[in-house]
Amino acid sequence: VKGLLNSEKKFGQHLEKANPGFLQQSAASQNPTFMLLGCSDSRVSEGTIFHTQPGIMFAGRNVAAQYYDDDTNGNAVLTYATHHLGVQHIIVMGHYGCGGVAAAITSPMTS
């Protein structure tokens, strides 16, 4: 945990040095252009994949990048992104070798 906390501190210091006032400004509000509905797999972070600065992409992640129209959390993420943040583009993205997809195929849900 200590290593993660040190990395978070360095991340903030780097952002502030590269763009003074950025952290204070971004703490006040967010105006992302994009929303990503993606997999929660720890190997596929949207910030890493798209090499974006904080505030560009709002993310909703879950196992296997699933969406169901009766999912309260999924609907909350989409509604907040589109109605409150004004997101203009929604990206739905999965990835090769997804363990969530493999689990769903080998052990399908029953009604």
C-alpha cells in the first residue's frame, strides 16, 4: 500500500509541475468528452490505453464490459455521463482473453 500511496503522490506532483493549477481546477468540476464502458480487468486501464490526462474520459467498468438495461449501476453511470457531464461520445470496449467472457461461456447463467 505504501508504494501505491507514493506513486499517487508522485502522480499529483508531476501533474502540478507540468500544468500548474490543473489539480485545483479539475477538483472543481469535470467536463469529459468521452465515456468508456469497459472491462474491470486490471491490465486494461483506459488512461493507459488511450494515454489521456485526467478529466478527458469518464469510465464505467465492470467484469466483461457488460450492460443490461435493468442494471441500476450501469444506467446510473450512463445517465450521469450523458445528462450531467455532457459526454459526447460513448466507447464500449472489450478485450482479447477476457476472463469474464470465458467464465460466462463456460458457466452460463440460468433463469
